[in-house]
Amino acid sequence: MSRGVVGILLAAGFARRFGSDKRLQRLTDGRAMAVVAAGQLLQAGVPVIAVVRPEDAELAELLATAGCEVVGAAAAQLGMGHSLAAGVAASPDAAGWLVALADMPRLQVASHRAVLAALHAGASLARSEHAGQAGHPVGFAARWREQLLALSGDAGARQLVQAGAAELMRCPVNDPGVLFDVDLPGDLA
């Protein structure tokens, strides 16, 4: 029996451009950036699998305390595709996946819910967009399972979204946070 759509928080990156571990960067409310992103996804009403590197004990504990199931991606150093595949593999009974990034703390709960609603309405592929620009989260129905499990490298699911463009349901939202990811310390200003 399916457990419905599962949120996957990709939190196994290396933050090389940031200069330190941005996933643990404390925001103005004192919470780590990855925990804020996880909280937004959890508030959308889906169970969340947070994918981290196996050595990320501190982050794993923070995300588990926040309410996520935590999965280690052994091949995370090979790119985001491996991390996403690990999250999908950890949820074989899911009816679909709502994929979000740990470095997008300004993404609003309503944006997650818009993509989730598209999946519930029958979309096989859905993504948020703001002012005509594609953003996150991205939603995949279960029919994409095998392709998601086969992902590798650093492109993540970008090629799947491009290949499935005819099936893509765009979810316009009034949320610039769907476009905002933190790459450099100045991005938090």
C-alpha cells in the first residue's frame, strides 16, 4: 500500500562556494538553514526523507529532531543525482516525490503545497514557477521511479524534467523563494 507523496530534502551537498557548511548556517531565528528548509517541507503535510552524507552526524541529528527520516547517500560526493536516487530508494512505496533543496530556506509552505496539489490532481511531473521562471520544489509521480533511481552525476533530475516537458504541470506561485538558493554568504543578507 502506498504511503502517498513523500518529500525529499536534498541536504548532502558540499557548499564549496559558501566557504563553510551552509546547511548548518544559523539564520536570524537561530535555526540551521537545512532545518528551516525541512520545516517548510514538513509543514506541507508530507513525510520527509532528508538525504545527507553518511558522515553528517550533527546535521542528521538536527533533521531527525525536526521530524525527518534521515538517509545517508554513500555516493553523495559524485553529485546530486546520487542523493536524489538514495531518497527515492528509501521510499519504495511512495506514490510520488516532492523534491526540495536544503539551501532554499525562503521557499514558502504554500509553494510546496501547490506542487503537491498538482501531483494529487494527476500530474506526473510538476514544478513551481515565479514570474515565469522555473523553481523548486519539483514533483514526480511514481511513474518516474526507475528514472529517478538511475540518476547519477550532478545534474540531479534536470534531464528528466526536460525530457518530460510535455507532461510538466507548471505551478505559478507568488513566492520569489522558489528561485532563491543560498550559494554565497552574501546571499543571506
